[in-house]
Amino acid sequence: MQKLGLIVNPIAGIGGRVGLKGSDGKEVIKKAMALGAKPVSPQRAVEAPRELVPLKEKILLVTYPREMGEDEAKKAGFAPKVIGEITSGQTTAEDTKRAAREMRDLGVDLILLAGGDGTARDVYDAIGVDIPVLGVPSGVKMHSAVFAINPWAAARIAMEFLWEELPLKETEVMDLDEEAYRRGRLSAKLYGYLLTPYEPSLIQGVKFASSTTEVERDEQAAIAKHVVEEMKPNIVYILGPGTTTRAVAEELGIRNSTLLGVDLLVDRKLVAGDVNEQQILQAIEGKPATILVSPIGKQGFIFGRGNQQLSPEVIRRVGKDNILVLATPQKLALTPVLKVDTGDAKLDDELRGYIRAITGYRQTRVVKVV
Amino acid sequence: MSDWYRQARWDREGRLEPLVFELGGPGHIGYSLPKPPEHTNLPKHLLRTELRLPELSEVEVVRHYTRLSQMNYCVDLGTYPLGSCTMKYNPKLCEELASLETATCIHPYQAEGTVQGALELMYKLERCLAEIAGVARVCLHPSAGAHGEFVSMLITRAYHEFNGEQDERTQVIVPDSAHGTNPASAAMAGYEVLIVPSDARGRVDLRALEAAVSERTAAMMLTNPNTLGLFEDRVVDIVELVHDVGGLLFYDGANLNGILGKSRAGDMGFDIVHFNLHKTFATPHGGGGPGAGPVGVTQELEKFLPVPVVEYDEKRGEYYLDYDRPNSVGKVRAFYGNFGVLVKAYAYILMMGARGLEEAAEAAVLNANYVMRKLSGTRGYELKFDATGPCKHEVVFSAEPLKRETGIGAREVAKRLLDYGMHAPTYYFPPIVSEALMIEPTESESRDEIDRLINALKAIAVEASTDPEKLRAAPTVTAIGRLDEVKASREPILSWRMYRKHRA
């Protein structure tokens, strides 16, 4: 018997159809309700367990009361084990966090999480990478890589993970500034990582049947080895966020690099950690510099998602020719084209075309930037 | 239909046919060894008193290997549509000729005057291959396709060194639809690998290539037709782009089965080409055993070829081996190539003749297109790239729709095909097609056989909905069912010694 957790964020997605671009904060939810919005999440959430009903004898579905999963599970045809307590109609982020923690403590094999980026952040806050989590996309913004492409795909991935052993992978949880987003500006921060079953049909190949995390780590290490070998003295290396760039720091023996922020390296040493735009500009004043970035999240953005410290001015000062994109072959298979959204349309245009991404030790790939 | 095949399974009390070391027993004699000499010059620490070799009678040996062969599958048993491998029939006449004493009982150290026939055969095979690929000279030494690629990269290095450009030219461009060994061969020769993507038609993205070429380009490695079975119709532009920056063009000719007699690497503007005799020229696939991957070059690159080169002295009327080549990359293997393989390939070329080789390509391309047309529209399979034009010698379907609808992917389709008594197509390759099923029927298959293959693939697509468990469990009628492929490749047990250690 496999233990599968189900957490539904009942208000996720409420702001989407009415054009509010998200559902973070009580005010927004009230506003959405006033605009006649209906929760999207419960309808989407029911599709995943429904797909798993043929296997219900083999699954113990653990869920939270009422609209946080119980209703959806029953509607799908399961007889779930319901834990915890909520005040129906007034659920909050705290309920999501508590549910995640309790499911972890009960030893569930996988949590299915119906919601959006905000829900993923709550679960990350609660349990980090303690147990695997898979997102059923039902929010407004799903920039995090923890989400399956649709509820049916989520069910299939869950099935494969529970019975055929899919590898696990650290996937990005994104934090998009909803206020800025409502004003028409995308500004996403890399918030953290969740442990997600990784579906190899996206990337196929026998070697991936072992452990994607392991294979991808090896690939990241190979990229890092190449980058470090090519490093030159007196150049300021601006190391963007993410696990691929972290590998470069690790290759240099730097253990305290900033996973979610930007670090500066000179002569193979960390000279400043977690810097902001102004600090970068000061550091590169009158000095040659190189930016090392890795695509963040699912959409393949190399600028403008999770690394806004690398502002248009920073990019211009460094120069297009001094941007090194680092991406494992696996990452590029998921995002075969790269994107830029620096906030400066003219700069975005200049960055478009073809660039070279370092994909391994002495291995580069020409990739389209759109 | 699937019950017409059942593979032999020799097992005793749940154990498959034992290893040869576990068979026989003391005193089972196969043949007698000559008495060792009283005195040898070998140092004492190399002398062994105990060999621990198995002792088996002749009949035990014969039965052992016959049983193993019955638990195997081969081109002589049935359809073998393993894409990119060209598993065509190996004519028995070629095998017979290669078994003649004049081929098997000569030694590479023999005086040239006593092996004139062998030298003549190599000289003439070289001329044939040069004519087929449209190049000036060919080296027969490399013992495998990837070895041929590697030698080609060594020649590329020698060329740039000769021009004093070895320090600037550090990159080799490889399309993402290339043979998997290309990047490895370039890297082994010390080059950085620069990969260019394919466009929506499954051909090299020319704009990406424009961004890739530079004064740092040493060479580009191109497979044409590529691994999607598609002809690079902009090959002339590709060649020009690379030549314009001073790079060389390498043609991966592992598989010429789609273009024999129709187009030639040399005519397309390539500088270096390699051949896999075990694909195009019907010699058996060694599976790690003896192969042959000759390399052909233009006149300009001739001086860099490995030594020795077989030459003909008209005055003496004799063939001889020429080692006096100062610009040569040197030796790339012991002696002159896998001679037995060369004999089979030469016999095949003479047997087929120019027109025959062309017909082989025509039939191979026709068969692949027949599969493409007949299988197109089958629910579950789709063509990812250019679905309009003809393919060449192979066709790549994607089982992605099947995977999406039923959860059954290319691997399950391939495994299930074994239950139908056919070898699987290549699956999960090329990596640019998700759930790839790469089918290459070759010219050897009759229409009946190809129809059988197509019907099996269609039946499996239906089974994916009606009986998915059967596919997940497949193959079930073979001697060995599904293996733990990851374990097999990570912890292989390759010798009796390793096996003993593993068991202990």
C-alpha cells in the first residue's frame, strides 16, 4: 500500500479568470469574490485523484478536511484518510503548511499539491526537501518547476513514481511579485527548491532511469570544471543564482555561495556574497567582468526571473560577449529555447538571436534566445 | 500472430545454461595439447603451475555454444529493424571467401612478395571505396566506425598543425542529430564540441550554424542522411559556411545505405569521410569484435593518412607497403586493418557491382518509405519532423502520443516486439525525438516481412490500450525477460573472475 498525500489550496487560481494575476493576500481574494470569481483549484484538483481511481485499492490517500482535499478525493471516488482540522471557508497558508508537516510525519510517499506558486512556497517553507512533492497546476502563476503540465500528467507521474520508481530532482520554487505583476512587470525571485519526481519521458534515455539528480549533478560538475579551467585572473565573475552556478563555486572549493542570490568571484575567491544591483555595479566599475547565468524555472529565462540583480545596466556594462550561459543537457531538453526579460526592451532585442550555452566539459551548444 | 515465436530457453532447476567454466569436469578431453618444451626463457614469476581452465569434451563444447545461440537472435533468424545499425543480411559467399586459407593463414609479418594477393585486395578495395565516396585516397586501418571518426579528427589536427593554426582552431561543430559517437571522437582528439540544433524540418538550423562557425572552427562533423533518416538538402550551403571560415568538413559515412551510387561525400564538398564496412558493405556486426571503419580523404589531405599505405610499383609489377610519409598522423592500430572484414567487403562490392550497390540503396530507401507510409496515421505513433517528403534508409517515429494516452512508451513497444519474433527498432535515439522508435528495414527484407513488422507495431499500439500490463511485462517468450538495464550497465559482470568475486 502506497501512501499518497493530497493538499488542495481551495483559493488558488481564484484571481486568474478575473484578471487579478494571482490570489495572494486577503484583499485580493475579497476583490476576486466581489468580481464573481469562483475557485479553480478544486475542479482541477479532482482530476488527478480521479485518474488514480483504478488503483485505489493500492493507495492510501491521506488528505486534509473538506475543501482542502477531502471533498476532492471523495468526488474522485476515493475513501481518503482525513487528518487535521480546518475552519471551512477560511483556510489560510498556515493550514497548507500544517498539512504538509503532518503528512511528512505520517510518512507519506508523495504529496500531490493542487495550487500555484504561492502554495508551493508554503509547502517549501514547511517541509523543504524532506519528502517528494508534485504540483497539480491549479493556480494563476505556475512559474515553479514543481508542477506537472496538467492534472492528468500529475496522476501519471505519481503512478510511475509510486510503482516504477522515478528519480527525484530538486526543482525550483519561484516567487513572483504579484504587486509588480499586476502593474505589468514580471519580477520573479528564486524562492527555494522542492524534491519532485522526475518524468523521464521528457528527457528519455536509459541512463536517466537511475537517478536524475545524480546524473544532473555530474553534468553540473562537468560544466563547472570547464568554467573554472577557463577562468582568467582579475576578472569579476558575477555568479547568478541556481544549482548549476552553485556547482562552479563548489568546484572552486567555495562552500558558502548563495544558492538563491548573486555572488561575486575574483581570482577564484568569493569576494562578496548575495549582492544587489548597486553592489555589482560598484564592483565592476572600470573592471572586466563576466556573467555566469543558468536558466531558471520552467520557462528558460536567463534574465529577468530570479536574478533581477543582474539589471539591464549590469548586463550592458558587462557586455553581451561576456555572458556565459550554463545549462545541463537535461535542462536544455526541457527548455530548448532560452528567453530574456530584463525589463529593458531594447536590451532584450540585443540579447536575442543565438548564444552559446556551456553544456558540459569542453562542450557548448548553440541555443536560440527569443 | 504473436504466438508463432517462442525462443528456446535452456535452464536446469531455474538456472540458465551454465557458463563454460561450470561445465565438464576433470578428464573430459576435447583435444590434446603438445608437450611443453623442457626449457623456456620465460622468467620464473610468469610461469604458472595451475591454469584452472575448464575441461570439456568436444560434444559438450558444441552443445554449449549451440544452446547459447538458440537463446540469441540474429539477422539469419528474422527481421532486425535496428535503426542506424543497418542490420542487412550478410551473404554466405562473402563468409566463404574470407574463410579461404589464403585469407586466414597469412601473417602480417610475411614478406611483401609472399602476400601480393592480400596487398592487391586492399589496394583495390581502397580504390572501390574512394570511387564510391568520391575521394582521392582511403585508409583501411581503423577497426570500427568510431575509430574511423577518431582517425578523421587526428587528420583534421594534422592539417591545422601543418598550416600552423592548431592553437586557434579548437572547436568541432556537431549537429544535435549526429551519430552519438561524433562528439566523443572530437573530444578524444582534444577538441571542444559545439553542438548546433536542428530546425523544424529536422535539418541543421543554418542560422544557428552561422552563429557557430568562426576562425576557431577546426571542422564540422555531419551525418547525411542524418539520424532522422533525412537528407540535409542544404548540404552545399553548410559546406560553404564551414569552408569559408577555414574549417574542414567530415562526413560521417557510417551508413551509406541511403545514398550508394546516388550521391558522394566528395561531390558534396566534404574533405574527410569514413565508412562502416559492417553496415553498408554487409560484413557482420562484430558486437565489439572485428569491424572496419576506413577513412577517405581528398587529395589535399592525402599526406596525413596513417602509415603504411599500400602502393603499386608498376616497374616491378608489385604491391608494397609505404611507410615513408613524413606528414602522416602515424600508426592508428597494429598492422593494416581487420583483414578478414576487408575480404568480405571487397567480395560484397564485386558481387554487387556498381549497379547492384545502387539498387541496394534504392531498395533500402523504398523499404523505409514503405514503413513510413504504412505506419503513418496509426494512432499512437507520429512523425516529429518532416512528415511530407520521403525519408532515406530509415524512419523515426515518436511514440509520444501513445505514451500520453496510455502511459506505454517506446521502450515497451520495443520490448513487446520481441514477443512477435522480431528484433526491436532502436529506441530513445536520436535524443531529439521524444519516445523515438528508429526503424531501418534495410534492403534485405521482403515485402511480406515488412508487412509483418508493420502489423506487429500496429497491434502493439492497440494492445497499449487493451492490455497495457502485457506490454509492461514484455518480453515473455524470450529466453530472458526484462533486464535491469541500469544495473547491467553500472555493475557489469564481464568475466568468470568477476562472476566468482560477485558470487563470493
